[in-house]
Amino acid sequence: MKTQAFVPVFVARVTRLKKSLQKELEKPKSERRKNHLKSWIREIRWLQSVIDQAKRDNNCPHCGEPL
């Protein structure tokens, strides 16, 4: 990842998606929107991988400490 500027935005998006996912899972199974659930889970996984990659790229290549 080239820049670390968007990481807080991605983290906020993940937390917001997790809250909406939890709210949707509280509904009865017959009322859940399955296609929304799948897309939210897919987006959470992608954003989490981007966040993890940004954290790995922000470390010193020699000692592994954060920059």
C-alpha cells in the first residue's frame, strides 16, 4: 500500500459494517437479507486484508518495528 492515510477510514467502515451485520443477524432468519449479508461479509474481509497489509507495510524491513 502506498499511503497510510485511508487506514482510519477503512477501520471506521469495518466497524460500521460489523454493527449493521450484527443488527441484521438479530432479525429472524426469514426476514434477513441474504444478499446484503454476503456482500457485507465480503467487503469486511477485503477491508480487513487491506488494513492488515497496510500494517505490515508500515514496518521497518530490517527490525520489524513500526515506522
